[in-house]
Amino acid sequence: MTTTTPATLPTYDRFIEPLLRFLAGRPEGAPAREAHEAAADALGLDVAARQQLLSSGAQLIYKNRAGWAHDRLKRAGLSDSPRRGWWQLTEAGRRFVAEHPAPLTPEQLGTLAMVHLDVQRLRPVAPDAGPDEAAGVPPQPIASPEERLGLALEEIRRAVVAELLDTLATVTPAFFETLVLDLLHRMGYGANRADLQRVGGSGDAGIDGIISLDRLGLEKVYVQAKRWQGTVGRPEIQAFYGALAGQRAKKGVFITTSGYTAQALQFAQSVEGIVLVDGVRLAGLMVDHEVGVTARVLKVPKVDVDYFEE
């Protein structure tokens, strides 16, 4: 048995045969959780692989893929769920296993994984393709529907982050300083927006904003916000650290639309109380907290099995 690593976690079509073989040995059926583990054992999934979560964090990947593999078996008429959380091969499923004692070919797995779906093929057929080629084996499935949705959302997020970075490069320094304070407030800093004060401009002594963490203003965070194209170097971070010392401040956040040199990062790590936020992280936080970004809720339907319990 080959032990897999997280990077080689099998796609859901690979779970089909282990489930078939396991359920064939349990004619009375078995709990879904046991089928999950049996398939994972057959595929050699180690502890690290079994701990991987979907990008949504809602479910373990291997259980999600085992679930979709069983869904394909149900669509093919080879398995069923006579009751909640219980999987059992149908007569057709037992006959299929008996007729296919040898390991299934990739073509057979592809047929079980995709042919019984009422979806458009992902691979276009050439205009001059023959009948066999046109009807040929479906493309190898890469991920379950939830995973594909997660990948699509990640792609959208990356595109929005890139667009935000382009947009941030066009705003004025004063607007950028205000934006940063708006973001920090959305993140939970300050009891209300009035607790975040913009002080940027000429003579700001290296401080663009001040956040009062308590009502009396006894604990404060000082902010430097720089809308730069080039990377921020160690001298700028040292100057900010000096500005904090001049204010007798213990906490400071330096935020830029660009990035930091290795020397700047090393200096920030060598002292206490300074957090550096680069452009990519800034844009990601804006997406997370919907500052300069709007979002819509996607409803993903799922059968409520509790409703049908009598």
C-alpha cells in the first residue's frame, strides 16, 4: 500500500472502486463513516491527508470525495442509501462487482464518474471527430462540485485582490490613509469610528493615524499608511520605529500598497510592537471585511435529511 501525501490526495473518481469493493463485502450495507475510512485505507491516505479540509473549512476533503463517489454509484444504479448514513450495493451493484473482479480501468471509472450526469461535457469535441471519439470517455474529473466551487471562489478572490491593488495605486495619499483607518475599524479596532483619528499630512512626524483601543485613550496603536509603488526599505521602518519611540508608543502598524525589502522585514522582526502589512495582505483584508468591496451570498442547496425523518 502506497502512502499518499497531502499534495497527492486522490480525486473523487479514485474513491469509486474502493467503495465498490468494500460494500461488496458487506451485502447488508455499512455506515457511511466506515465506508469513508475503508476507502481511505485502500487508497493509503495517511493522517495528514485525512486532516485536509475543503477551502470552505466545512468538511474533510477525503470524506467529501468519498461522498461524491458514492453519489456517482447511486446515479449509476449500483448503490443506494436505504436509510440515513447507511450505504448498500443494489443487486445491479453486486452483479457489476462480480462481472468486474479485476481493477477497473480509467475508462470504466470515467464512465461511472461522469456519464450518468446530466451536464455538458467539459471537453469540446472536434467537428471532424468520429462517432467513437465524439462519444468517447469523459475527461478525468479533477474535483468534487464543492471543490470546484471553492476553486472558482478563490479565482474570483485573486482577481478582486489584483483589481484592488490597481485601484489603490490611483487614490490620493489622504484617501488611502482614511481607507486604512476604515479597514482597521471594520477589523474591530476602536469602539467606534471616532476612536480612529487621521493625523497624516505635513508635520505628521511619521504617524498617519492613531487608534484608541479604550474609551479613555490610554492604550493606542499608531499607524503609518504609504501608497507606494516601490518596496519599502529598512530606513522607512526604522524611521517609523523612531516615531513610535517619540510618542512613547508600544504598538505600531505600517501598511503599504507595495511590499517590503528583506532588510525591512528583518528589522521589524528584531523589535517589538511593529506589524508590517503589504499590498497583497491589505487587499485581502479589504475583501474579508468588505471595505471598498461588495459581496453577494450564494445559496448552495442540500437535502435536509432531518426533515424527512418520521
